[in-house]
Amino acid sequence: MSTIVAAQVPEVRSSSGFRIGMLLPGALVTFLLILFALALVIFLAFRANDGSLLGAGFTVANFITVVSDPLYWTVTLRSLVIAGLVTFATVVTAYPVAYYLAFHAGRRRSLLLFLVTLPFWTSYLLRVFAWKIVLAYNGVLNSALIESGVWSEPTLAFLNTPAAVVVTLAHAYAPFAILPIYVALDTIPKSLIEAASDLGARPFTSFRRVVLPNSMPGVLAAALVVFVPTVGDYVTPALVGGPASTMIGTLIQAQFGKANDWPFGAALSVAVMLVILCVVLVARATDRRFGSRA
Amino acid sequence: MDEGGRWLGIYVIAYLIFLYLPVLLIPLFSINDSIQAAFPLQGFTLQWYATLLGNSALSSALLNSLVIGAIAATGATLCGITVSYMDLYGRSPLSATISAIARLPILIPGVIVGISLLILVNLIGLGPSRIAIVLGHILVALPTTVVIMRSRFAAIPKTIPEAALDLGASDWTTFRRVMLPLSLPAIISAFMLAFLISFDEFIVVFFLAGTEPTLPLYIWSQLRFPKSLPTVMALGTSILAVSFVIAGTAELVRHRGLGATRPSAK
């Protein structure tokens, strides 16, 4: 056993056997499952579809189609708008909850944190499906509105709309937004806020000039954590969105399913990753701007 | 409490209602004596729960999900422990790089994780299978386990492993006899969260499943048939109840762990 050998030589801080053993699982997963798999996607995106696994011949035709066909612009733009609205809605509604948790919750804090994160651990499919029950023609919202006499006829206007997708996703990703903002707010030194009020800042001014800028890193982290999964979601559009809310994830999924054009699906994936990269870079730049001020 | 705090408190309650109301419809309609999920309620029944028992497709999907969840959670926790430990104590560019890449899947939409692994498992000849799902779920849960384990290891004062090493313990002994026991609550909660992530995961598994569906895939296949809707609700309620218990236990264990070491960390 190398343990015994190492024990006799206390100066040796890390034996190479230990290092290799400890690095191996992470290295396998990160290099093979993440980097190599992503490299495969990029490789496949530049291949022509001939029905085989890795395609044939190198081509940029997939990307030309992505860029030249207005369908993909429309769907990408729609995905960005829906994900953007969801991100905005979750962050804006989550901020006051995170604020309460950080500054007002007191002894109820851990219970409240638990309550807020709990729905996240219930089946994602069923959380989305619950909204279908709420919004359907014979659903909860319609029957409640008829029972209470607001409407006499049920309406189809709720389900199968982009708005339904936004509400459902905003609900599904709410806990993701609260935690990063809460952590950012919680780490602001209380002395900073006291100093602002000692110097005569009114509560709103001290919030706007001290608390809000200092919590921006948390807000941006929350925005990213919500934005990334929503922009590629294909389940929610399928369940509550209808044909008018097809998102880019739906199209990617179709290429690997019914359409059976893997290289084109890979090209769409690369395009989505580039779009996300741009969003991340913008978020980073914003973070740095606020960071330097803080 | 001041005026602003009270309004904020009311807002938080309203927010919690928004968060829970749609979720609570599932148990409500699971005991409703009607095929349709609509008001007014038609009376109480447990027949939908009765149809759950003796459903062989359901029980094999459940078993599949439990086994995959346990293996994937073990893998993800193991990777989370080693990656974050080496990131903090390995002091090498390689371990820092691995740790950074391990948290990368947060920035990749599930659909792309799914298709990239689908290409990979086909290339290495594995094809869509249970092993493919396990690999996918290790990947999906990895950022969570790394973040949990990293913050736990970071909270252990550096003097503790240093003392062990000075007293002649090898790095392996230090890791196994000192650092692992000290971070046990975090390991348990990382495992439980990884298990829940795998158990609920649909977006990635959709691409990687062979002939053996997991529970979310089974639910997805049932959502198309209006007739099986109440049974799905009953199933959903059962999952909800179990998830609540597991998430609650994970939370309690984590808090106990934090409470036990917080004074020594200062």
C-alpha cells in the first residue's frame, strides 16, 4: 500500500498515485462527456447528412441554411424573446422575496428558504402539466371564471399561446432566481447600509445606490441560471405552447427525431451555444461594470 | 416590524401561493372522481391510486428510475467530491480547469447536453441505453454536487488537513479519515439532490433512453391519453410526497452539518 510508504515520509505532501486517483473521475467526465461530446457536436455541424452517424464530407451548408432560412431567425428570435421575458419576470418577482429573506425573515429564514426551494424538487413534467390543467378550455381558470360569473363561455385564449409558455416557465424556474439573489444580498455588509442612512440617504436612495448595485452579481447569476435552460426548452412549448410557440429546442429535438438530420441539428445547437455565449459575455461585462463600482 | 417589511411579508406570502397553487392541483385532482381535471369537483375517490398498483409498465419504469438515480447520484457525488477537493487542495492548473469545466453544464441547455451525449454513445457503440442515461445524469447533476462539495470543503479550516499532514498522515489518509468525515453531511445532501435531479430529469433522458423508459418518460407517454390523466395525477402526488420527504431530509442533514462546524470555522 502506498499509504504506508507515504506515512514514513511526512514531507511528501501529495503522492502521484493519490493525485491521479483523485483527478481521474473528474477528468474522465469533464474531458470525455463534456469537452469531447461538445467537440463532436461542432464536428457534426460541419458535415453533410448521409444518414450515417458522423455524416460525410465537410460543408458549411448547414450553417448557410440556419442563417438564410427566415424560419430559423423567427424561431430563434422567439426563443430569445420568450426566455428573455421569463428571465425578466422571474428575476423581478424573485428580488423582493430574496430581499425579505436577507433582511426581514429573521428566525423564519431557513423555513422560508426551504419552502421556496421545495417546489423545485417536484417533477418538472408535472409542474408544467399542472399549468395545462389551469389554462385548458375545460381547465381550472376557465371553470373558476365561469363559476364566479366573470365569463359565461369558456375561452381558448389561455392555452397554446406564447404567453402560456412564459407563465409556465416563470413558475417552473422561480426558485432558481431566488437563491443567487439571496446569497448576493446576504453578503452585503450591514455597515454599508447603515453608513448610507447615517449620511442622510433615505431608505429608497440607499436601496437604489447601495443595495441594488451590490446585489447585481446575484441578479446576473440568477438571470443566467434561468435564461439558459429556458432558451433550449422543448417540453413546455409542446405541452402548453401550441404551434405558435415552437422554440429552438423543439427544432433541435426534431432534427434528432422525426426529421433525422443530425448534422443540421448539430448546426442549430452550435448556433444556440453561440447565442448563449454572447449573452454570457454581455452579462460578464455588465457584472464587471457593477463590480468595479461596488 | 416596519411598514415596508410588512408589505414585503404580504408579497412573500402571495408569491408562495403562486408557487404552490398549481402544484397543489395535482393531489387535488388525484382524489377527484372524474376523468376531467376541472371544477366543480366530482367527489372523493381513491380508485386512481388503486390503478397505480399492479401496473407493470409503471413499476418497471419506477425501478429503472430508482436504479439509474442511485448509480448516477453515486457517480456525480464521487466526481463532485474529487473535483472540488482537488480544485481547493490540488493547487494545479489542471484541477482548477477540471473544476471549471465540471460546472459548465449549467451554461448548456439540456437539449444540447442530450444530443451531444446521443452522438457520443452512438460513436462508442453503446447506443441509447441505461448506461447512456447514467452518463447523462452524472453530467446534469455534476454542477450541483461540485458546488455543494466545494463550499463544504472551503468551509473546513485549512489548519485541520495541515495538522493531519504534519502529524504524518498521508494525503490519502488525510482525505479519507479527516476531510471526508468532516464533510459527510454535505456528501449526503449532494447525493440526495443528485438523486432527485436524476429521478425528475426528462429533457436529457428523452434522447438517451433505449427500450427501458424511466419514470418521467413513462409519465410523458401517458400525458397523451386523456383517459390515463387521473392515474398520472395519483402517480404525481406519490412522487411529490416522496420528493418532499427526501428534499426535507437533505435540508435537515445539511443544516445539522452547518450548525455542527460553524463555530470551529470562525
